[in-house]
Amino acid sequence: MKTFAELTLSPALMRAIADLKYETPSPIQAQALPILLGSPTDFIGLAATGTGKTAAFGIPMLERIDTSRRTLQGLVLCPTRELALQVSGQINILGKHLGVRSLPIYGGAGFGDQFRGLKDGVHVVVGTPGRLIDHLERGTLKLNHLKTFILDEADEMISMGFKEDLEALLQATPREHSSIWLFSATMSKEVRRVADTYLRNPRHVQINKKEMLSNTVEQLYYPTKESNKPEVLCKLIDAAENFYGLVFCQTKVLVVDLTRYLTDRGYKVDCLHGDKDQKSRERTMQFFRDRRVSMLICTDVASRGLDVKDITHVINYSIPRELDSYVHRIGRTARSGKSGFAMSLVTPSSRGLIPRIEKMTNSRMREGRIPTRKDIGEKKIRQVLAQFNTQKSFARAAEIMGQDWKSAILAMPKEEVVARFLAMNFPEVFEDTTKHHALTGDEPHREARREHRDHRSFHRRRH
Ligand code: AMP
């Protein structure tokens, strides 16, 4: 199947697909849609976030909804609130012209709206297992008219400890008229066990790892010592064009420390980790979407399903031990045909993971060169040129400029005038350290000393 038109979709869904500007189906959609739009069947789809799986299950789930009945007919289970909100939002867009509404239900939010929404008779609920169990036990969630039960990121739900909850929900679902569609990035033993216990003759679709990774993402790795990582990270950010990215760390503590470190150095940054409450996570996401911060430092779990458009860089502060996380992480950039960079900081002890990742993703990782101060300086000069060219208030400045200024530049070449202004604006990049160096013998120059001090304190704080 090469186009959406080849499927006999209802005009309302075709309109929604056009609204979303989806032109061609993604590989998981091309394979799953013809099956899921056919006669009812259980289903296993192995595909990660970023592959278009939400529409792959959302479209057929919506096609099966009888809008003349105000009953719950579609249920999607997600591992995190962020993913639940995102999936619910996308189902709402897809279902808009059909008149189908989806209600997100997750822990940490008040019960009031959830009670009201469920009482009104929504067609679709997208939620996290714990809170759904709560509603099931209170009798506010009724599964007896369910037609489609979707497990999204089943591997994640299980590894986050939701196995019992999701099994309780599966057991509470009458199977005469319902199908179960299980989506997972990986088929772990536990996912297999859930599938074997609850699914009946499921059809299978697997998107191989190479297809999962956008081929427009460039994967680079940077060998470095652990202690140099903060400095290398800053250089990568400084040298990037319009950096808008995610930095992944292994632990919450590291996320917090790195966020503080980058904030202290003047970067606009915020963080996502498991200890943040729902309100502050939502605020962080909004700040990031509005580009009030240009980077988020996060742990894997906190960023599950995070779907933000136009992310230019995903940086692995360290390569994840779980190689599947690598695929999840870098799937956040280079979406919808855009290009992006995945950069990994690699210590000597983790270098052995590179060939394993290359094998798993069937793609090449290139060793990157850590940008020098000269690279960063050149980039800054290039960027400032645009501002320089469009500067409007210079005539007024020239009018006010006194004789002292005029005589200062009288005999000065033009390049020197510009160079002096650049050096004034970016002292950290253009500071002349060679003289200082010559005078003080082999003592490290001031900038290096400052960096050294900053990084030392960063590492001291962490231990
Ligand atoms: P998902 O894997 O469902 O999280 O989707 C990842 C991103 O791809 C989302 O921003 C979708 O809106 C987008 N997307 C899904 N299907 C398509 C498609 N056929 N064409 C273009 N973008 C798509």
C-alpha cells in the first residue's frame, strides 16, 4: 500500500489525514492499516515511537466506532502521562470530523474532570494503567462495549511495573466483540507472555530497526573522558546551528546537576525526570514547545513518547546500557523527513557499544570532531552577520557618536572596527590567551582554568 487513498477510509478520516498533512503512509502504517481495517483480529506491532504507530492504530480504531452510541469503544493504555496526552491529542485530531472525542486519564490529575468526561460517554479513553484501574474499581470506567483495546509501548509499561494493572484491565474486558492490539518497540519475554496469555491468533507486523530509524538522522560519536563531558557538551551545543534538542542522561541526579551546570553557564535549559510532578512537567514541555528553552535534559523514562517537532539534536550524555533506548532516544529527531543529529559522548569503556549499535540499527556511526574555539567563533561571527546586515538603528547611533569615537576609529581599518566589536561581544570565544600563556609559562590560560574549575565543581557536586 503506497497511498492512503488505496484504503477505503471514511471521508471524515481522509479529511483528518489531509489536515495533518500526512502524504504517504509510514512503513508501520502501510503494513498495519490493511490488516487492522479488515475483519476484527488481535494484532502485534513491533514499532517504536516516531514510526507513526499512533495513526497506525488510531485510524482503524476510529473506523470501528459507532458514533450513534455514546459508549466507550476504544481504550489505549500508555506507560506515561505525556504519552497519554500526546496520543489522546492525536486521536482527537484524527477523530475530529467523525465527531469522536478522546479523553486522557492519568494519575496526578484531579478526578473531577475525569468523572465528568467518563459520565458523558466518551468514545475513546487514553490513559495510564494505575489511574484506569482506579476508575475500573470505582465503576466509573466500563469496558463492556469496548471494541478495540490497545497496549501502546507494552514493553515500557511492563518495565515500569504496570504489568499487574494492565493484566487486570485485560481480564476485565469481555472478549466477544473486542480486539487487542499490542504495540511494543521490543518483544521481551514478558511482553511475549502477556501476548501469549491474552491475544488470540494475533497477526504480526514488525518494522525492522533500520526502518524505525529515520534515514535523515546523522549519528555521530565523540570519544571523551567522563570528566570532560560537560565541556564537550557545551562545545557541541555552541557549535550547532540553532540548537533545539534533548540531552539524555542515565540518572535523575545527573539530570538535575547537568541542568544546574548549564543554567549557571547561561544556557536556556530545563529538565524532565521522574520526580517532577505533573504540573511542572507540563510547564516544562510548554516552555520547550514555545522555545523559551532550547534544550531539555532528561532521563529515558521521563521522555517516553515525547513528540516535539523540529528537534535538531539528540545528545546521549552517555550511551544507554539498554540499546533499545538508543533507538527510542534518537527517534526523537529527524521526524517527518527533516534532518537531525544524534550525538553520543563515548568514554573508552563504552566504546565497545558502537559496533553493537551499528549492527542493531544496521547503520553507520561516524566519529565526530569535537568543535574547537575557532569553530565556535566562526559560527558566532556567521550568525551575527545577519543581525549586522539588518541593523536599523545605526543611523541614530552615528548621529549621537561623539568626536572621541570618530577619532578612535579614524585611522583604523574597517576589519579592525568590526573585530573589536565582535571581541567585545564574545570575550569567551575571542579572548587573546596566547599572550597570557607566554607570560605565565605553561600555566593553563584563564578560560581553561575557569572551565577546569567549573567542571571540577560539577563533578564534586555529583559525588
Ligand atoms: P508516532 O510514532 O505515532 O509518535 O508519530 C511520530 C510523528 O510522525 C508524529 O508527529 C506524527 O504526527 C507523524 N506522522 C505519523 N504518520 C505520518 C505520516 N504518514 N506522514 C507524516 N508524518 C506522520
